[in-house]
Amino acid sequence: MNPDAHKIWQAPRWALAVLLAALGMLGPFSIDTYLPAFAGIARSLDATPVQMQQTLSAYLFGFAFMNLFHGALADSFGRRPVVLTGVAVFTLASAGCALSGSIASLVFFRALQGLSAGAGIVVSRAVIRDMFPPAEAQRVMAQVTIYFGVAPAVAPIVGGWLFVHADWHAIFWFLTAVGVVLFAANYRLLPETLHVTHRQPFNARNLMRGYAQLGSDPRFLLLALASGVPFNGMFLYVLSAPAFLGDHLRLAPTEFFWFFVIAIGGIMAGAWASGRLAGKIEPRRQIRHGFVIMTVVSIGNVVANLLFEPHVAWSILPIGLFSFGWALMVPVVTLMVLDLFPERRGLASSLQAVVGSVANGVVAGVVAPLVMHSTQALAFASLLMMSVGLLAWICLRKRWPQTVGATPASAAA
């Protein structure tokens, strides 16, 4: 924690949470806002479905690749320069997308968007821990998660409205405007939270040493798995939404929003509960509560799908409850990741994001296409995703109880 934290941010805590959440929203807004215009963009640029998919793949590849470096740069040059540079590049890339006259140009600028959009979410986690002691940091992290949860619900609505009432170019001009506003807000308000004595030298040797230090530490890997993989127990249903909602539950496209309201509502409620519990119960017990909820819900979901025909009356509710359990525990696990290596919080946040991105990519590219044909297969796959995180957490508690704030005698509690 920065020893001068009380001097460099004197505004209300929620104001910083809003600022950091807005930075984190760049990622989902960059993906979800333009999806309703896929067909329109294809017609306008005479692009094939494969080429349109490349606009998404280029973004995701750039996002995942640059996640390796945002945190390391922030540990060396400070949080503020990395955030401002990332937002500036994102703004220019969004304008480039809006001006694109060919699919090749759009793919290029989408890749540039991906390379820059991750700076906000990666660096914001480090900023929180720079500024607040553990219990306060958990509350702020929970507030960020609440605000962040709004983005996936709002982005497609905004994108669809802009596409219908203007055209697809307006979507990227909107993202350009978002970038301008965020740059101005952060230039004016965001303080430099990395204390000068905590900065790391920026050179290849030190960078490789940092990657090796974190990547070879089983505690870091287990915590990253515990936070990143269970998310896919819910995200799997998001990726499979057309088949799950349209084919299995027979919902019309205009009724899909109920699914997202329940899933995102679960995330926001879980994050709110996480913030309320901060400092009142031990962090490891809060994580246990989250995993208990996800385990019970996942097993119940499997049993229900084996015994009953899928129906909208009950099939969506388990996803909202699962999301609640995940959001209840993930702010605490994230803080544990950041506190493993206090001198490399930016790098730890980067690598944690990489683990999550890889898991999301595997589920999107491999798991979802294999299981979306069956609600039973979806339920089993969701249980499997949760189980990976649960086993990682159990292993961590057994092998390194001090990491989770337990003594060996109390680790089994």
C-alpha cells in the first residue's frame, strides 16, 4: 500500500470505484456494443462470416497478448501513464474502426483496440490495493464489480439502438466518445498511486525474473485458477445463449434479456454482499461461502436437468445463483493474488487476467461448441468448471494455509 494514500485521494471511496469501473468497462463495451451490427457491417464491407469473426478474434488476441505487459509497465512507469496511454490508443483505434472502408482495415483497428483496452481492468486492480488496506480494498473491489456488471447488459442495447437509428459507424464513434471522456476524466482525477520506492526497473532481465517468479509459484497459479476458471461455469451459458435460450428453452430473441438480467443481477448482488462482509468475517471463510453456493447450485442444476425437461421457469435461476456465489468470493481471491507479491502487483494482475483469458478462450472455442446441444451437457460442463476452481482452492488451503490467513491447525475449518 502506498504510504501517502490518504493524501493523494481525498474524495469519497465510491468515486474512485466509479472511475476504475469505467476503465474496466472498456473491455466488454468493445465486444458487446458492436455485436448487434455484425450482419450490417458484413453487408456494408462485403465481408464473409469468417472475416467478420476475425474482427472479434483479432480483438481477443490483442487483449490477451497485451495483458502480459500492462501490469509490468505499470510496475515500472507508474499506474497513471499506462492508463492514459491505453485509453488514448483505444480512442484512436475506435476512430480508426469508425473510418474503416474495408474489412482488413477494421480487423487491424480492432486488434489495436484489443491491445489497449485491457490496461484499465489490469491496472485498476493494482490501484485499489495501492490505495487501501485489505478490508477497505475488498469493499472497493466489490463496488467496482457491481458497476462493472452493468456493462455487459447495457452495451448490446446501446449498440443495437445506434445501429438501428444511425449505422454501424455510429457504434465506433460512440466508443471514440467514451474514450475521450475517460481520458479527460482520468487525466484530471486519477492520481499516481505507485509510490516511487515501489517501482521496478524496466528491463528484459527484471521482467523475465518477474514472470518466472510468479509463474513458478504454485500459490499464484492456484489462486488464479480459483478465481478465473469458475467464472466459466456461468460464462459457458452466455456463450451458448442462442442454443440454450432459443433452442432448449424456446425463448424468442426479444426475451433473451431475462437471462442476462438474472445472471448480471447475481453478479451485482454477490459483489454487494462481498463488500458488506469485508472486515466482518475472515476472507477465507467468505471464499468458502462462495464455493459452497456454487457447488450446491451446480450439483442441483445437474440433478434437475437429469430429472426434468428444461423449462424457463427454473432453468435460468441456477445461473443467477451461481453468479452470486462467484461474485461473493472473487474480490477476496483477487486481493490475495495481489498481496502474494506486493512489489509486483501490476504484474500479478496481468498474469491473473491472462489465466482468465486463456480459460475463457478454451471454453469459447472448445467446450461450448461441444456441449451446447444438450442442457444436461451444459450443466455437467458448468459443474466441471466450478470443480477446477474448487480443487485449486482446497489444494491451496491444505498446502499453504498461511496464504489464506489460516494456521495449519485451523486450515480445515
